[in-house]
Amino acid sequence: MYYDFIPIMIEKLDKIDRAILNCLQNDASLAIDQLAEQVHLSRNACWRRVKLLEQAEVITKRVALVDPKKVGLGLSVMVLIRTSNHDPNWLKDFEKAVQDMSEIQAAHRMTGDLDYLLKVRVADVNAYDQFYQKLISKIDLTDVSASFVMQDLKDTTALKI
């Protein structure tokens, strides 16, 4: 059986593993009995598979998704960053700044014209300005520009598996 080889590699996931992952991406609060019923397994077999997926770090965490508007964080901002400094010390400082700023939901190092792309959540434009001032006080940047999200056409955490 392929479960003898942990960590599980993506090509080793079978139809049931994929069904489990799809169900949990949709609702991580499912009780093991409900999950087992949905993927047509016994409770114990389903529990074992979930535990193996966790051990293999295919499932990295389970979270509750919160409506940002209902908690006062209605403005989503895409922050585009260019830097002329690419040395390891700068990168370490930048990574620390990104980790320390709770407004940043995602940060990506990019190819092409941009160096970094940040997804930021704040209450409003004034809160974004405060975020911006805090960011530039922590790290030297060559160019920072922002685009405010007008409408979310699609925003999901689910992966197609």
C-alpha cells in the first residue's frame, strides 16, 4: 500500500484522498463521521487517511475563513514593490517586515518588472496610508504602488485537486 511511503507525493494521492481534500477544503469543520460518509469510507479508514495526509503535510492546517468586511477590513489592496537592493541582508529584513505586519495576507517574490507583490487587507484608505508609512519606515524600497480592489470576482483558498 502506498501509505508505507511518507511523505505522500501528489502522484500517489488516489481518488479517495482527493475526495477527502476537496471535502475538507470546502468545510474543514466536518466531523470525521460526516467526512467518511461523503467519501464512502469507514470512520476509522477515513481518520487514518486524514492523519496520513496531515503527517505528509499535504494538509498543512485547518482554518476558519472570516468575512473581512464583517470584521472591519473591507479594503483589499494589491501592493506592487520594486527594489534596487537584492542582497541577502536586505531580503532577510524585508521578510521580517512582511512577517511582522498583520495587514499583509500574502507576499510573493516575482519575476519580470515587479520584485514583490503583497496582498494587504485594511479598513479603508486611511488605514492603507498608515500601513504604507509603517512599511517604508521598516525597509528601503525603490518604488511602491498600490491598486485598490473594487470588486472581488473570485477569491478562493480551494485548490483544484
